[in-house]
Amino acid sequence: MSEDHTHVREFFTARAADWDSKFPDDGPAYAAAVTELGLREGDRVLDAGCGTGRALPPLRAAVGASGVVVGVDLTPAMLDAAVRAGRDRDGRLLLADVGTLPLRSRSLDAVFAAGLVAHLPDPARNLRELRRVVRRGGTLALFHPIGRAALAARQGRRLTPDDLRAEPNLRPLLAASGWRMTSYADEDARFLALAVRED
């Protein structure tokens, strides 16, 4: 396990037990972002870095009983919290690194990733791995339930020009990773960038 993985696991392990209670009002934002992903009945979708599984219920609702929902996270404590919340009923949970997914190439229709990009040790390589598991024409949603400025204020820091989620940085990063950004929204109430795999 790399130092980057150790740091991420330690960070989220310490917060897993009360993660959901700290952010009790995020549900509608997750549901709205899943709606914008444009999933259909029977689709196969990955929640990358699923944490406590807050996206799993709306993802399941979007793809229906015939669809496939998989949640992957690096931190066992977060997956345990997802199980305690009963969200394992909405999707299969896997302990795995998004940099080396235990999934077949082109096996999914979409990837949903909430709050993931800032925690990736090698964003370009990790985004290429997400691309690998998505079919041609499949979609990626990079989401956060609050926008960049609001998140920075909550964390007591200032936005910097090198923020990966800033549109001038994110668009070329996605392009270099095999994704074409199709929309970008950075508002107080949410951050959502959508991209498509074209080849």
C-alpha cells in the first residue's frame, strides 16, 4: 500500500462513523446529480470512491432492478458504514482502489464519483482507469454536493489556481485521460462535471 493510500485510508477511517451525520442534507444534491448522469433502466454503473454509499440509492433507482450498481472504496470503515446504513441493498460493495479496478474493460455504462478527484494520487492515470471500465459513449460524473468556493470556505482555505476541479485544469486533465467534458457547473450548492468516453 502506498503512502498516498495510507493517508487516504487514515483520513476516512477516522471520519467514517459519523460521516453521514455531518452531512445530513446532501441527499437531494446526490439525487439531482445522478439524474443528470442520464442513466436508464438496466444500465451498469460504478460509484467510484463510494464512501458510505450515499449515491447508491439514487443510482439503484435510476437503473432499476435489472441494472447493476457497484460501489468501490479504498477504506474498509467507510464500506462498513455503508452496510450499517443498509446501502449494500442498493449495490454491491467492493474494497478496491480506483487505480486498479477489479472490473472488465468496457463493462459499464457510467461512473459516478463524488468528492473523488481531490483524493487521487495520480489523477490522470486514475481517470484513465475509470475510462477503461466504461463502454464507448459511456459517461462520467465528477460531483461534490457543494461548490469549490463553498468547500474551501468550509475547510478554512482559499481557492488556488492549481485546483484540479477548476474548469481550465479539469477540462485538459479529462481530455488527456480519454474523456470529453460535456458540461461543467461550479455553484455554491454543487459541483458537477460530466464527461463522455468517445472511443
